[in-house]
Amino acid sequence: MICFKYNDFMIIEIESVYRDVFVHGREIKISELRKILNELILSVGEEDFTDAFCVRYDYEKLHCSSSVRADITIDLDTHLVTKAKY
């Protein structure tokens, strides 16, 4: 298992019909992520959400295996932000 929550960094899993992606960057509170989700869905839509999120908030996509554990899950189908459950 890989877990890299250190020095105020976090891993987010973004789930959608288009693709599931892991991204990492600075730690963001769940309440802030909910605002970001709503704003980006309105401005760029679900299909372009991940790319826009990474550019605007300086996150990077992780090219990884299933052994990565996210801190937070953003579900673009239901528009929910939750702590990841394992």
C-alpha cells in the first residue's frame, strides 16, 4: 500500500463515468472541496473537471496501481465529496 499523506499533501480519488483518477497536491478541507466541486461543475462540466481542478489548484495526476489509498473521494456522478473508506 502506498500512502503519501505528509507535509500537508493529500491524495484525492476523482470518480466519474469518464474515468477514475488519483491526483495529489496540497491539503484542502472537505468543505472547501465541496465549494470547488460545485464551482467547477458549473464552469467546465464533469468531463473536464479533473483537468481544470489540477490546473487551478496545482494538483498532479498520479499514474498508479490499485495499491494507492486516497484521503478524499470526489464523485462526479453524485456530486459528493467524502472521506475515502477502506
